[in-house]
Amino acid sequence: MNQATLISSVRCLGSRGCLKVKNPSGVAVVLILSAAMSLMLWYTLPVFIDTLNTMLFGNEQHYVLHWMRQLQQMFLSIYVFGSLFPFLFFTGLSMLPQGEKKVNAGLPFVSVIIPAFNEESNIAQCIESVLKLDYPAYEVIIVDDGSRDLTLPIIENYDVSLIRLRHNRGKVAALNKGIEKAKGEIIFFTDSDSALDSMALRYLVGNFSDPSIAAVAGKVVLKRNNSYLKRMQTLEYLYGQAVIKEAQVRSGDSVSICPGPATAFRRSVLLETGGYRNRTLAEDFDITIDLLELGYKAVYEPRAISYTTAMTTWNGLKKQRIRWSRGHLQVYREHHATLFTGATGSISMFWLPYSLFIGYGGAFLEMIFLAIYPFIVMLSPMPLTFLKLGLTYIIVMEVINALQGIVPLIQSGKLSVSLVLSSFMTQPYRVFLSYTRILAFSHEMQNRKNVW
């Protein structure tokens, strides 16, 4: 992609002519069906819930004041059109036909780059999985970013290229050091706490036959889901990939984020973008939008699997998600000129604005609801009746939420009793994620120091 392409891409910022929707008739049908189903549920759910309340509590509902009913209807409307409708729409998009993929018959030389910092408990498993990749020609480059544990001695036990940074300089510096040494036409990145499926590289490289494709994102799967917290993260990861990423690539050709644990890039494009930039805490998100703005595509390959480590404690998850959320906010700031434009297709026109305003706006709405609902109950003339009838609404919505978790399980072939049951217990986890987004927003507004 040359300077003329970049100029053309910049011109797209002010016009809608560059916006291309893949399978527009299919998208339109899915949109209409999703809207129709949402409207039907919006009309029928209150009747169903009233019937349920009558069965459970007799005629108490007839004594509920009009403003209480209106309040319940308002919360139901927010849920149906803010959560249920997007889920139906995105799930429908993820099921659209993808079309025939061009398969790259060649097997170019690949550079595998692994940045590492204090990963003594994971680095051996990562290296061993990389050395077992079913691919004929590749090199392995590990960048030790000033580790202070046994990471470096463990790396030295393996036949890999090692770049040692004397002092911790951050992940971006480590990634760029790896790029400088890489010789491959394709550069594949994975994280030091991840392990790769043996066929991952073949599946990723097979997508590079199209010269407009600059990056291919693999599928990130958690290694274990043997606790509540791990199962919640599993459900979250599966939804983000089986629904969101599939919806993005089937409706607009590109995904918005190529994840650190499993992404392959054309080396020439990495050099064209100037490599990773040390301006956000979400370098994978940032560089994906960079290459989309240059006119390239970033696609998704679900067969290329990277098994990564889940957070095992609430405190660790809190720190991780604050960092991720701050990084996302920083990416929106850096690329704000592309929002609501056709500069990167449907990503900038729809997906980025949606994840910004719904992701963070929804977090604030959820926390406000949790804060004011107890006061509404206590200050109402009939607190016990209002509480009982309101809880029925919440339970019904939770059951529907559970179905939203089960659908990605089915699509991913990960259906299990433990994960299905966990789908009915996501509310504490969702509230926690909303809390971390609000904290991240606050930290970013205060311009606190970035911490890796």
C-alpha cells in the first residue's frame, strides 16, 4: 500500500463513499428480524411477567402505583434495546455466509516473536508449543524485557533466538525489538503466557493470499475453566469471538482488534505503520486500527487457536481490565477522526462508536441503576410489593441473559454443563466489569500514569 492509498484513505474521513458493507442484503434481513423480535419481546414480556407475578403473588400487582409500572417499563426498554437487540443482531450477523476463502498455497518463512517479562511459570510451556508448530520454515525470537525472575535462564535452555533487554522497557519496546531482528515475510506474535495449537501457523498463513489482508487474528481460548472467575472469562472470550468477531468479519471484512496471543502480520505492513506505538495501553487494538486506516484488512481465523492463562483473582482481573479499558479509551482518542466515518469501513462507522458509547455508557447506566434502585424501593409507598415485582423482572431478564451466554457456547462447540450453569450466574461478573470500566474512565480523565 503506497502514499496514494493513504491519501485516498484520509479522504474517506469526510465522505460515506468509502463505506463498504459485506453482504448488504443479509445484513438488512438480520437487522429487520432482530428489530422485529426485540419489539415483539418488548410488547409481550410485560404481559408474561404480570401473569407470572399474579401466579406468584396473587393480586398484589394491582396495587402498584402507575409510576412504579412506568419505571419498570423504562428499565425493561433499556434492557431490550440496549442489550437484547444488539445480541440478536450480532448473532444474526455472525451466522451470515462468509463466502469462499482464498487459500495461500505458499508457505513463506515466518518469524515468531514472543515478548516476555517475569514469566517463569509459563514461558517453558509457551516455547515448547511454538517449537512443535506444524510449519516447515520459521524462526523463534524471544525478547526478554528485563525479567527479574528465572525467565531468562529458562529461555536459554531452548534453541531459539534471544534478545535481552537489560532493563524493563515495556511490551511495545520488546515487540519492536523483535520486529527489527525478524527475517520472515510474515511475523507472528504470541504472548509468553500462551500455548499454541500445532496447526495455528498454517491456518493463519493460509489467509494471506489476498494482498489487501495485512493481519490475521487467531482465536484465544482460556486454558482452564475450573473456577467461577475462569468460567466467566471463558464465556466473555467466547462471546467476543464467536459472536462479535464473526459478526464484524462477515458484515465488513475486518475485525477491530487483533489480539496479542495470536496474530500474524505482513512484515511489510508493520514496517509501513512504523511498528507498535508506545502511546496506549492497548497496543494490539491501536496497531489494528492503524493498518485499517491505511486501507488494509484484518481478518479472523477461528481455527488458529492460542490457549492463554486466565486471571485467577478478582484483584488481578481488576488491574487487567482497568489497563485494557484505559488502553481502549486511549485508542478512541488517538483515532477519533475516524469515528462515524467510512475510513475503515464498518469498524469506524459502527463497531468503534458502539463499543465506546454502549460499552462505557452501559457501565454507567448499570451502576446508576444499582445505586438508585434500593432507594426507590425504600421510598415507595409499598416497598415489599415493589421489590417482589421488580425481582420478577430481573429474574426473567437474567434467564434471557443466560441464553445469550449459551448461544456462543453452541457456536464454539464448547457446550458443557458447568458453562451452561455459569451462564445463569453472570450478573456479579458483569457488574464487576462495569465497575472496572468506570474506574478506568476516571483514571484516564485524571491522566494517571500508565502502568503495564
